[in-house]
Amino acid sequence: MSTSQLPLFAIYIHPDDLRELRRDIWNDELVPATLTFHKKKFHIDISYRGSHIRKFKKKSYFITFYKPYFFHGAHELHLNAEYKDPSLMRNKLSFDFFSALGVLSPSSQHVLLSINGKHEGIYLQLESVDEFFLKKRQLPIGPIFYAVDDDANFSLISSFDKAPKTSLDAGYERKLGTQEDHRYLEEFIFQINTTPKYEYESVITKILDVNKYLRWLTGVVCTQNFDGFVHNYALYRNPDSGLFEIIPWDFDATWGRDINGKQMDYDYVRIEGFNTLTARLLDTERFRKMYYDIMKHTLDHEFTVEFMKPKVEQLYQQLRPHVLNDPYIKDRMEQFDDEPDWICEFIEKRNAYLKSQLSVLL
């Protein structure tokens, strides 16, 4: 297969159902459709996905499969338009970067989409974080909570009105598990905030995979996803270890651009990151040293132009022929062509900045 080939998702939605879908972009009700992929037909349900991105002319979609029930081992998938990212690759680059750091991350690949014969352009197919995500990785089935708004800030105080939260699981939506599992999440948030400093190390290591969290923190800080500290993640509790792990989600506002695709200065996010859990972990000498070691290693190896540039170039070469045919972004060709250098320049400047800040962790 040549590097320019992308798989095609051909979706057919009955005109009545398509009208119903378009009637209210904020409606999460799924409508029936069929998806043809490599000459095989799948019966699916489809809806729009995302929050502010629903307003864009190039929509993003959520798909569930019901006949057959699985698509390459998945029951659900997300098709992201990546409309505000002029490179179309930041989300994928981020998830692959997190995987390289040893963080649980969704898999992703670029595809082409057509709806009722109309070419909709390039999309990023994203794996859903659910029980099948766990099964693929041979992980025990345990509760998964999505951080759906800024109240998922690991604090007892609401991000919205700065008042005490009315519930400890505010800001989260359970994706997998039972109502009973909320007690694990509530206990987790409670202990993060109320455990005294002298007990913090022993208590937190019994409820959080600290090493994985610090690897995730390194990834968020390097890629500079400002929203990533208080949402854009999922929590998974491994029932064998009893520890929570954190999984990144929605990382297109990264590698030097914000959620609107505007330039973000390379020194916008400090090396210590944000949120209550991060602050308390870095207030513990052992964890601060762990974070220093992980960050230093990452700045020497994975978060470098040498490591990332081949990945950026490969995605650029794969996507470029199809950008010319994407009805929503084909007029942005010049900017698309400039993005690989932009991303590499950001990595170079961000790396130098973070290296200059390493000493604050000592």
C-alpha cells in the first residue's frame, strides 16, 4: 500500500434520518445508517460528537456497530474532523507520543469519509475507551470514568463557581462499571485532597499508579495541552492492583496551537503543570524526583525533533494528496504545507524551555 492510500468509510443514511440528524446539532440521539468498508457492509448508528466542534461546517461523528457488533474488535469509534488543526495530525501525534511514554492511549488512524456519496474529506478514526479498549490490551475489566467538564479538576472546589462541590464525582461520567464503582472515584478524590502531607506518599501509592500519572503529566506538559489538566482524560481503575490510571483524550490543541488553531507560545504552560493532584504529588520529594527523571529522559529522547520529525513527515506525506480533495480544507494548502516545520520548531523551542526549567524540580 502506498503512503498516500487512506481507507474509505462510505456511510449511507436514509434522507429522512439525515434530516433528523441535521435538525439539531446538539441532539445526541443516534440515527441508523450503513457503513461500507473494504466491500463489507456494517449496520451502524451514528450521531454528531463533541462540544464546541459541533458548530463547525465539517462535523465530527460517533458510531456504534450493531450488525455485526464489532469492527476490528471495537464496538464504538469516533470520527474526528480535526477541523481547527491545520496539520490534521496533532491528535494522532499526541496519542502516539503518549504511547511512547508508556501511557495507556487510544489508537488512531486517518481515513476518508463519504456520506450518501458526497466526499467529506479526511477524518481521524479514534478508538473508544471502553471494555473493548481494555480487552485489546489484555487488561482486567474495571470502571472507566470520562472527565467531561472542568469539575474533573481533582479538587473539592468547583472550577465553575469556586464553591465546594456538591458531589465528589462531579465532572465525571461513568463509561464502564456500576453505580457502586463511584465510591472508588469519590474515595480517590477525597484522599487526594484530605490526606496530610506526612502520609501522602503511602496513601496515594495505594490508589494511584503514580509512575503512569507522572508519565501522563510529562506528555501533557510537553505537548502543552492547556485543557488536559482538568478534562480531556479518562480514569480507569485496575481491579487487580486497585490503582487508578489516567488516559489522554482530545489532544488536537497541542504542538504549538490552541483549540482555535491559533499560535500558542512555547512557554505558555509551566513545567509543573496544573491541578490539585499534580500540585500535591510534586509537593512530595520522592514523586518530584520521579517526575524530574521522567521529564529529563523524555526531553533527551522522545520529545525531540530527531524522534518526532520522521513521524510528522510520514503523516504529512500520507495526508497531503487527500487534503487537495477535502472540500472543507483544500483552500488551506499553503498552511498545511507549512505545518511540519511549525511543529518541529515548536518542539525545538519547547524542549529548550523545559530543559531550562528542570532545575525548579530539584
